[in-house]
Amino acid sequence: SGGSVCVTIKEDRAILSYGIHAPGVRNTDLVYDLAAAAMCNVMRQLCGVEWTPGMVLLPRKRPPSIEPYRQVLRAPLRFDSLQAGVVFPATWLARGVERADAMLHEILRSHAAVGVAERDPLPEARRDASDGPRCPPPHHQYQERKPRREFVLLRILP
């Protein structure tokens, strides 16, 4: 695949992010804009209309008019960021999803666990117990200075 979605938890906040991994992708600013809007919409669908991001990160130059971004994303904006992401309180991750199907959840969770194990580049012997699944870095490499927990969200195919 050419990109991935990750959830990173840092202290009391979560970052839902998207990274492009395929070389030579054109119009990445538009891809990241759409990814940010999609991530906000997914979170609003899952959490309800009261959910709002604390900040939206966009790895692009600030456009001349940011009003369309404000209308769609409804959050403070940070342009020229290292990643495309939606920052929100981590407490939202502990909440249940209304009308959630427990059986479907278990099926998807087991499929995701298998997918994470297949994608993990580090053999178990080279990992310590605190290591979680790894999110591949976006096409522009950057290094985090604080330890973090990451979860890879996988697309489940029928």
C-alpha cells in the first residue's frame, strides 16, 4: 500500500495520523488534506458530534485562505507540520462506540492482530516487551524524541 493510518498515544493525548510511503506520489498536499478531513469525519462518526480535535496537523504550506479548512476541520490548524494528523484527548479512545457490534468487533480485532504480526519488521527476539506494533514512517523521515505507543489500523479485506 502507499500509505498507512496510525494512532499514537503520547501522555494524555492521541494522534490519529496518515503517512504516504510510496515514492513519487504527486499532489501530496491534497492527499494529506483529504486524509485529515477523512480522519476528522471518522472520529465524529465514532464518537458523536460532540467530538472535536484539539488540533489538526497538516504537512503543507499555509494556503492563502484557511477558511475552508476551518469550516471542514473545525479545529485549530498547524501547517508545515511533520505529519498529517488529528490530535485529541486520549480519553476518547477508552469510550465505547454507540451501537457497536461486539461480535464484529472481536472478528476485526483478531484479523488486525494477525495483520500487525505479519507486518512487524522486528522478529520477536529483537523486541522488548514494551514495543508495540510499528507505524511505518511517512515519506519525509522524522524522529520522535519521546517514547510513544503506536497502534497500526489495518484495512480489513473480505
